Amino acid sequence: MGYKLKEGIFYAKSDEWVSLNEDIATVGISDYAQDKLGDIVYLEEVTKGKKVKQGEVFTTIESVKAASDLNAPVSGEVIEVNADVVSTPSIINQDPYDKGWIVKIKVENPSEVNNLMSDKEYSEYRKE
Amino acid sequence: MKYIPNTDNEKKGMLKEIGVSSFNELIKDIPENIRLKRALSIPGPFDEEEIKERVYLIAGKNVNFFSFKPLIGAGAYRHYIPEVIKAIVSREEFYTSYTPYQPEISQGNLQSMFELQTHLAKLTGMDVVVPSLYDGASAVAEAVLMAVRITHKNRIIVSSLVHPHYREVITTYTEPHDIEIIELPFDKGCTDFSDLKNQLNANTAAVVVQSPNFFGGIENIAAIASEIHDTGALLIHSIAESISLGLLTAPADMGVDIVAGESQSFGMDLNFGGPYNGYLATKTRFLRQLPGRIAGETVDKNGKRAFVMTMRAREQDIRREKATSNICSNHALNIVAANVYLSLLGKNGLYQVALLNTKAAHYLKRKFAETNNFEVFEYPFFNEFVVKSKIDISEVKNRLSRKSFIPPLRVDRFYKKCENYLLFTVTEIFKREELDKIIEILGVSR
Amino acid sequence: MKLIYEKSVEGRKGYFLREDPYKEISLKDCIPEYALSRTKKELPEVSEVDVVRHFTVLSKLNYGFDDGFYPLGSCTMKYNPKLNEHLALLDNFIYAHPCVDEDFVQGSLQIIYELNQYLSEITGMDQFTLSPAAGAHGELTGVLIMRKYFMDRGELRHKMLIPDSAHGTNPASAAMADFNVVEVKSNKRGGIDLVELHKLMDEDTVGLMLTNPNTVGLFDENIEEIAKVVHSKGGLLYYDGANLNALLGIARPGDAGFDIAHLNLHKTFSTPHGGGGPGAGPVGVKKHLVRYLPTPIVSYNGEKYFFEEVGEKSIGRLSAFFGNFSVLLKAYVWILSMGDEGLKETAKTSIINANYVMSKLKKFYKPVYDRFCMHECVLTGREYKKYGVKTLDIAKRLMDYGFHPPTIYFPHFEPYAEETIMIEPTESESKENIDLFIDTMIKIAEEIKAHPEIVKQAPHITPISRPDEVRAARNPTLIFKEINENR
């Protein structure tokens, strides 16, 4: 597949990624997702303290001609929002895995990542 | 055949090139069972002259409306429409074009949308405008749904002097959604807000007030704004007679959150009720909850100013069941009409028209007060006011129509208890002498 | 181009109104201070000549049907007869107030009444409401009727089946009636997947919203079976009339098992699109649903036309008044112009024209389904991707040759319909115009191979080149503000 991947992180079927550092999860969208969306113009702001559940919508992301709900890849509480991507959403297009992270979540149950895919599995899943 | 250029011979030739011997081969997918095997029982085809005669005859069954000036408004107003508007909206480039999905060949429509957005922003004081929904009724219904989405609450308080048809449309739109609707009573010509405090609660999404209201009354909106906002609810201002904006305080300056208006008065014919044109105006922070099309300014590849439809991810063709509304076609041609009207009248013209409406209506009301046949009421109003008739209502109708006036609205049509009340509407189309004549007709005892 | 605001000159007037004849009345005595704007609203100040020139120039930046070929699939951009426009502007119609007593408006009511009858006959439905203002407004009416029907039967149903090929308005409308949208896949022949339909249709399902011919331009050959499946579980079958043009006088939704149908008078019945509206979206129903129609409807007692309330089961009111009367009138006039014979010829010609386009272009642009189509054909621009050219580019290039592009990227459903180019020539187009379009499409295919850049940068000769839509969405400028202006 022609899309960038990052190793050591987990991927959801709905194209979000999560990287876990103890009980803090950093969440973003995959290179595949940003490419499919095209130029991202807007990210609905998530409020700090918001409780999210694995697989449920936590925010919405928009490009010129598409809009997509983002599902929380893990359950927990939003403890930090990337203000840079809220003000300049194009960062997600440029650097989806690093500067383009979206929120940090204090996870309730780290074992939830077992429901997600590894980079290899995700690569297979999004093979075109 | 009329409007079909290709001849039978050409069609035969085309069928041959397609590779079939008959038209029927092309429609094999349509099961025989459901084919129509008879002629449709409809009249025609008629030639152009025959049709004109037929339709002229039918038109003749209406009263001669042009010479019958209406003393009725109630959400549909006869104002003078400058000829320029018809000349512009009857240009084929405007009326035969499609939705401006291809901005390179739609700058006329797109710029016009942007200009009307600006006009309406100037009139309402708001930041963002949806320049076209179907009408004032669907606009206020969409505003209510919008408020529910924004606040995640579901109680709506509506003034009973919001146009009765608008209230019915609100009910139709909200009925599937577990939304509770509370009505505020009225007192004389304005809403009675004394109970508002008790009705407002933590679950209230919005309060809907129309001003000028159905009785023409001007509501003191600024006075209720803060108590509404204190509970976290939004204030929706419905406007059926937008000419009033030429004179009245901008809604944004009164604490209004969403304006839901009808722009028929801006250059649109009465047309037996449509097409008119609704609009919404609100604050930037509610932009993404707006339904309908919005134009935005940008530049083209060469840096030249350009307009496009923007914030499109709200719309049904992109968001499908998660869209802010299902609206697709709007009343785009009426955007052009309203834009031309407001451009032409401009800063001074709109003020003048609004002023003349106010004064003419007040003149007539004062004259009524001097007769013995009508009881008048003291409340601030724009160009419509309610009186109680001491003469029989059908007598009022007869006297006026005999002299080529369309009689005013019987209020008991919508408010059962208001028997013998009439809602008079007076726009700038009435000359002072005509108003004197009306007094002459109605002021005498017999 | 400059905005009307940038042409404003202080003190200039475009409108002259007689002098205030009520000098004795003071404005302050009429309107309380709290309600009176302290300043005049800052609209532009321009002359009548300024306005006429401004809008005339603006109009020339637009492309209308009268300018040339407009093959927008699913939009039925047919000719808007001038006769219709003339008759819709008769004084007795345009000055008719909607709230007057019925004896003042017998003519307007007659138009509404008779159009209702004609539409019922054309579609095989029993009764129409003419009040919906547009197709989507008709859909809302339709789904609310479906909702009311089940409530009335004491049933609570939650799901609405909608094919993956449907217009976005269908799911959006279903959501407005609070139904959960369930997508039904298309099969490899371009119709509804019957196996899946059987699986999905249950007693919690309101029904199916179906466009037929569908958005890939095919008539669903299994329509009888589809109706059977939906009805067997007590569901209702909804007809989206976007593509009725193909069926006029040939087949009627009412005979094919549909319970409810909306039409688009601005598509099938020749009324103009007006740059996006106003249209009209009448909704017709079978007898068992008449009592749920929006209120009021127009009836006739042999002497007089009058409004009738539908009754307590009605879904209520949809519009401030009775819908878009002038649009209804234009459709009425068109029907009289065509008659039975003309309607049949309309359908037939539109189908021949579309198949002709497909037969000539399918070598160059692979059809989504290689079968005879109805009134529109759906091709794809997929094979040009390898030259770095997108379907969008092909559409843009057509403008340089004086055509309005077809609908692109719709319908979109995987794996069948991607990079679609949806062409609906309608009956209005002559063979030589269609040939010119075909030749141009072939020429563009050649250009892509030889000089892809020309196509990728297109259009070249339009009033503007491609606009920066990303910039428009990222930094929205939605009204004109003087302070931001440094042009």
C-alpha cells in the first residue's frame, strides 16, 4: 500500500491510530485516512474532560468535500487537545502520526488496544 | 413535437447506430406487467395560442388583482416591485442555470448569493447568513432544529404571535424528534412575557419570537434576551415582514442568536403564496449547524477573486443522514430578486419604504380611532394592526371589495376568540387619498 | 469582479419614492425608542444604471440552459419554454394574495386542482399535495406520511431502507423523520440486491425509498419482486421521482407497487432551475395514505374550488402557504403543451438520446454497467487516472469547449460506481448537439494521452479558473467587510 504507517502503534478499523504510553493514549488518524479525506479544513473542537468510549464518535473532521466522524479507539477521558491542529488542521495532512495528533486520552482499560490492529494487520486491511 | 428537436427519422437513425431495431429493445427492463398500455387521460397537446386562451380564461376567474389593492398581509406583502428586478431575474443566465456546483461558470449566482448574505448581515447585524431556504416558515422550523442541535435540549417556547402557519410548520418539522413546544399567550398586540421566567428551565433550547409579530406588533426583544441566555437557551427571532429591518434595531443588537426570516417583501410577487424565500442569520459560532447553501469568497488559481459554495460538509450530498438538513434545491432565483431589490433601494431607499409603511399604517389606524365603527388598541406596530369592528365583518368585506380593495384578514380565522377582529395591513402602495377613501367607506354607519 | 458594495457612492440613489405625505406624523410617536435603529442600515448606494449594469455583467458569468448543452445527470436540465414564463407572470396570478377568500382566487385554485389531477393520472397515484417546495421537501413530506401511517396503526418502526445509489437527500430526509437509515447494496447488474433486501426488510422497517430508474440510469427490472418483499412485511414503497422523465406515458409508479411518490417539477416538468431553485416537489399517494397528506388540499364541488382541511391524521402544514404556485403553473402549461403524445415522446426521446451517447462513448469512458440505459448513462473516467487526470479534470475541460459538465462523482458506491460521469442529454437536445458533445468527449480523451496538462489545468477560458476551495473553507469569508478590503 502506498500509505505511510507507523510501527508500534495500534489502528482502528475506522482509521484512527492510538499510541499508548502507560495509561495515556495519543490519538490521531492514519495517513490513509488523511489522504482519503483530502485537504482537511476543520476539526470540531473536543472539550477537555470529555468521556469517550471505544468505538464511539468523539469528534468530526471535515475536508472540502467530505466529513467524517472520528471514533475513540480507546475508552477514557480526554486530558489534552492538540490546539495546533484545531487552529491549523492541515497539519494532519502533513504529519498525521506526529505533529498531527488530535487528543490525548487517559485510558480506563489499556487492554482495549487488543481489539485494535497492529501496523501489519492494518496495512493488510487497507491494501488496495 | 413541441420542444423536442429530433425528427422521427433522426431517432430511427440513432436507434440504428445504437444497434437496436426498435425503441422497445431499449426498455426491456421495464416489466410488461407494469407498462401503461393506454393513452394518458390528460388534455392536449395544444398549440401555443390555444394554451394562452385557456390560461387567460382561468386567470380571469381570479379577481382583477392588479387593481384590487390588498389590505391584507399576514405574512405575504404587496410592495411595489421595481421593474429592474423582473428585467434581471428574467435573464436566462439566471433562471435557466443550475445550482452553482461548477464555480467557473456560475460566478453570477455565487457572487449574488454572497452579496445577499452581506445585505442580510447588514440588516440583521449577524455574522453569517444562509441566503435561501424555502420560506419564512421552513426557516424558523430549521432554526428550531438548529437550536436543539446546538444546545442538546428539547424544550421550545414559542410566542403565540408567531405566524400561525409558521407555528404549524414548526410542529410538523419537530414532531418526530421528542421536542416539547410551549406557547406564550398574548396581551393586546404583543406577546405576554410575564410567564416566560417560569417557563424557562434548564432544558429549554430556544425561545421563538416574531417581530413584527402576527398582529404587526413590535416586541421588546432586548428586554427578554438576558433571562433567556441565563438559562442557556437561544433566542430565535422570526421575521415575516423584512421591510421592517429598514427601520428597526438590528436583531444582533437586541441579543438575538438566530434570525429566521422571510424575504418575500424584497422584490417577490405575492404569487398566491410562493415561491418566497426564507433566510437564516446567526453568529459565527453556530456556522456549522446551519442548514443550506452558503457562498464564500476565495481566489482562483491566478489569484483572481472568486466565489464558491463553501462549508459544504454540512450538506446532504456529502453528509447524507448526518447532514444539518435535507435541503437541496432552495429558492436561488429569489436570491437574485432580493439582492437586486436591496441593492437598488440601498441605504436610503429601504429606510424610506419602511418609513412610509409605518406612517401609512399609523395614519389609517388614527383615522379608524376617529370613527365609531372600530375599536383600536394601543401597542407599537409596524405596518399591520388589529382593530375590533363594530360593523359586521361580511359588511366590511362587501364595502371594500365593491370599491376594489381586498379586505383585511379576519383574525378569528386563526385566533378563535378574536371574533370581529380584523388585521389591517398598509404598505407603501397605498396613497394617502386611498386611505382617506377607505375611511370614507368604512367610517360611515351605513 | 467588484461587489455592489464596492460601487457604492455616498448619496447616490437607485430608487425614488414620493415624498412623505404624512409629515404630521412623527416616527417617534409610532415606534418606541428601543425598537428604532439609531442609524440607517449600511446597504450600498448605487443608481439604477449601476444596478442594471452590475447584474447584467454578473449574469454573463453564468451558464444557463439557453447557452448550450447541459447534460447534468439526475438533474434533467431540459428546455424551459418561454410560454410558461409568460403565463406565470399574468397580473391576476402574481398579485393573488394567499389569504383571501376563495371567491377571489377561483382561477388559481383551478390550476392547483387540475394539476393535481394530471399528476395523479401521469403517475397512477390517487391524490397529490402540491405544497412541497422542492424534491427534498417532498421527501420530508413523504417520510412524515410514512411515519404517521405506522403511528396510526399503533406500530413503532425505526428503520428506513435506502439503496447505496440513492441521492443524499433520501437518507437526510429519513433522518428528519427520526428513522435509522439502513443502506441496501446494489447488485452487479445495477439494481437492488434482492437477497440483501429479503434479509433487511423486517417488521421494524418502514419501507424502501427507491429512485427508479435509479441513479445509474437503469430501471430496476425486479421492481415487482421488490414491491412484494416490502409489502409482505407491511412496509411502504417510496418513489423518488428524480428520474420520472424516462417513464412518462410508458409506466407509472402507481402501477408498479409504489405507495407514495414525489416528483420534481423543475426536472421532469420543464420548470426552470433558477440557479438552484425554486422548484416544486409534489407528493402523490395511494388511497390508503390520503388522510395523512399535508393540509390543506384543493377540492371542487362542481361549481366552486375550495380549500379543504385534510383532517386530524394529516401530517400538518409544510409551507407558509400552498407551495410554489408559479412553478406549479409552469408545469401545468407544459403538460397542456405536450399532452399524452408529447409526454410519451419525451420519455422515448430522452432514452434514445442517452443510449446514443453511451453507445458512442463507451469505448472511451467505461460505463458503470454495460447495458442499455434509460434517460441517462453513467460512464467513468477511471482509465485516465494513469495519466494523472481525474474525472474532475475532464469535467472542467468540457467548459473550455462550451459545454456544461455532466454530473461527476455521483453516484458513488463501491465496487461498481467510482469516478462516475453521469450524462443526461434529455429530450431537448438535437442530434447534432449531442454529436458535438460526443466528439468533444473523445477529443478530451485524446488530449489526456497527448497533453494531460491541458486537461489538468482546465478550464482555461472561463470567467475564472479553478477556485481555491480549501482556502474558502479554512478561512471562511462569508460576507463582505470593508475593513478587510485592500484591493
